[in-house]
Amino acid sequence: MNERASNVSGAAIAKLAVAKSDTKPIQARIIKIIADMVQDWGVDAESITSGTGLVADLEFVSVDIIHLVVAIEEDFERPKMGFEELLMNDGQYVDEVTIEQLANFVASKF
């Protein structure tokens, strides 16, 4: 992400992306957030794509997902987005969530 784009808020990026019906900028922002989180884990940030799974590919555990949810809500300036809608199904945690699913969920909140 270039310097200029990093100075734009996540909320502004999401609003523009939703207006254009294009979640790629939201995905890019989420990938940046995740890359920052895993920079000390030995994960190649270039390998994180829209299809990357938080659990299977990045080995996230529950506390990592909580940190990610908080970081996304802060970055996109949308507290209490209701991530339980995405992360839970019939009272059980889902087994996997991809970057694309996260981006679609965030887009649905704008």
C-alpha cells in the first residue's frame, strides 16, 4: 500500500468501495492489518490473498481473531460491527473465515 493510501481511513476506503461495488480495496486494507499482526510470525505477507484462511493458512487462534476484529473495527471506524454474525453459526464458532468473507462482511456494514 502506498504512503498516500495508508493515510486514508479504512472507513473512507470502505465507503468508496461499497459505492463502486468493489470489495478489493477493503480486502487490501484487511490484508494490511493482518500483515501487520503476523509480521513476527514468519508469514510471508505477499502470500496473504483473498482466499487465505485465518485458521488453516495463518494458524489464528481465538485470541488472534479477537485482536483482528478489534483492529478492523478501529481501522474502519465502525465499533461493534457484529462479527458474531460472521464467526458463529447456530451457536457454534465457524471452522474457517477467509479474507474475502471478512471483506464482504465489512462492506455489508457500510
